[in-house]
Amino acid sequence: MKKAIFLLITVAIAGIYTANAQGGGGFQRRTPEEQLKAVKEKLVDLKLTPEQTTKADSAFMKYFRTRDKAFEEMRAGGGQMDRDAMREKNQKMMADRDDELKKIFDEAQFKKWKDEIEPSLRPQRRQGGGGGNN
């Protein structure tokens, strides 16, 4: 009996450590540099020129840094974060970024960015219930 309890506690503790090691203990935001790296991996399909790549990198970094700064300012304000205000602010920042990208990408590249690449970069929400009681 003691061995069974000990084994159960050991498995539970190992599960907690594994979940925390995998980020299960909370959500960690990626740095602007990490976000740019993820975007650059997807932009390969656009076959950008070196000049386009440099300009696009600059546009994305500006967007990521501005968005992160706005997010941090809203968090630092204390109290409940206004999600609607943040969503509005983010949509404006995305529109500004897209205006900049339209000047960098040709029409086909921008269309592929909006239709295929950008949607693939959005975090996917898990489907189904969270309980697992089937």
C-alpha cells in the first residue's frame, strides 16, 4: 500500500514538473526577434529580393515592438485589461503594418501574405472540451 501511494505521488510530481518545463504553467510571450524569425520562415514562399527582405524585416520589427509596448502599457495600468481597446489598437497597428507591406511586396506577394501566411501565424485555439470525461 505504501509503495502504491509513493508511486502515485512520484508520478504526480513528475507530471507537474513536465508540464511546467513544457510551458504548461503559463503563457510566455515571444520576443520581437523570435516573432520575426517565425515570420521569416513563412516568408520564404514569397521569394523576396534582398531589398524586400530588409524592408519587410524592418516593418515587422516595428509592428512587433509597437504591439508589445502597447500590451505592456495596458498591463502596467493595473486593474482589468480592456480587451476591446487592445483589439482596436492592434487592428490599427496591423493596418499600419499592412500599408507598409503593400509598398514592399508586389500585389501577388501581398495577396499570398494576407490569404495564406498571416492566417498560418495566428495561434490556434484547441478544439473540444477541457475535461476529457467522455
